[in-house]
Amino acid sequence: MKIYSATAVEAPVTERPGTIIQTAGGLRIAAKNGYLEIRELQLESKRRMTAVEFLRGHRIEHGEMAG
């Protein structure tokens, strides 16, 4: 997976670092002092898409760990 657009979000973290959280705006990955909010990505051999488009076709369970 390639990440084309992401933003660091400073916020209190209650999850373990690496935990994936699905939000209304897309995907967040918990880090030590905040979150990485993924906005645009591309899977191998697929087209570039927003995180919202990605989530329409891929189920992510709350609390799933990033590999």
C-alpha cells in the first residue's frame, strides 16, 4: 500500500500504537502521541483512492492492528 496523503493529528490516545480506527472521514492509525489520519492511498495494482472510497470496499474492524 502507498499512502499519498496523510496528516498527523495531536490528540489523547487511548488505543495501542498501530491500532486502526475507522472514522467518518476515513482511517486513523494510533501512534504514541496522536494519530496518523490517512486521506489518500493506493493498493498494489489498484487505482489511487480516498480513504473513504477504500472503506466502501474493505471492511476494517475497530481495533485491528496495522501490519
